[in-house]
Amino acid sequence: MVFDIELTLNRFGLGKIAENKFQLFWLRFSKWNIPNKYSISFEINWVIKDK
């Protein structure tokens, strides 16, 4: 089982956004059933606008 937690600085939401993803304010939680793999990861994502 692989768990992924993302901090999305440019997005805000509440609820299920995909089969395996849930968003709570600026945090996105994901999980995948991958046989024989175990992982917990944390990501920080943001977008910079061109001038």
C-alpha cells in the first residue's frame, strides 16, 4: 500500500476528487494498492505565474 500526502499551495478543495484521492483544504491524500510495495511520501506543490 502506497500513501501520498500533498500540500497544494495554489488549490483549495473539500471532498473526493478521484477514485483514490481525497482533498481536505490544501492537503491531498492518495493511496494505491501496489503489491509488495509500502511507502508514505509527502510532497509540496505550487505554481509560479509567468510575468
